[in-house]
Amino acid sequence: MDDNEFSYELRLIHKDNPKANEVREWMKKSGLDLKRFFNTNGKVFKELNLKVRWASLSEEELLSLLESDGMLHKRPVLVGDDFVLTGFKLAEWESKLKG
């Protein structure tokens, strides 16, 4: 993004955990399912056995987990005026940033 002169704010979400209401806003803006905001391949997700427990947890419980541990978040997260992207997929990022 530096190479293309985009302005951005770097936020280390594994240290500065997004709050539940912020993730709700991202879900609304992006149309993405809550699971897309979780790092499902991460150590903490596996330690908490969330793959098995997922269906038994409410949205509020899942949001609370995200709020409690930034390592549960899929990274990077790119938040624009009218979109949110999770994880890095070059084509998707180029489409949003150049489009």
C-alpha cells in the first residue's frame, strides 16, 4: 500500500483487539459471515476447540471471544469506506484498492 501511495492506519489487532460492536459494524459493511473474521487456522482457535464448539456458541459468545483475544482474528483486516476485507487475497485487494 505504501508503494501505491494509499493512506492507511496500521493497527496491530493482536494487541489492540477490536470490540464486539466494531466487528458487528464490519460484518454489516462487508456482508461477511462472522466466521470470516476468525483465524480458523490459528493456534488459539484450535486450543479453544472452536471448530467443534462453533455451532453451540451464540453470536454474542463468539464476538466476546474475538474481543478477548486478538490472535483469534483473521489478519490482515482492511476497512474501507464501503468495504471490509479479511485475510490477504491479492486479487481481491487490488480490485478494491484500484477499482
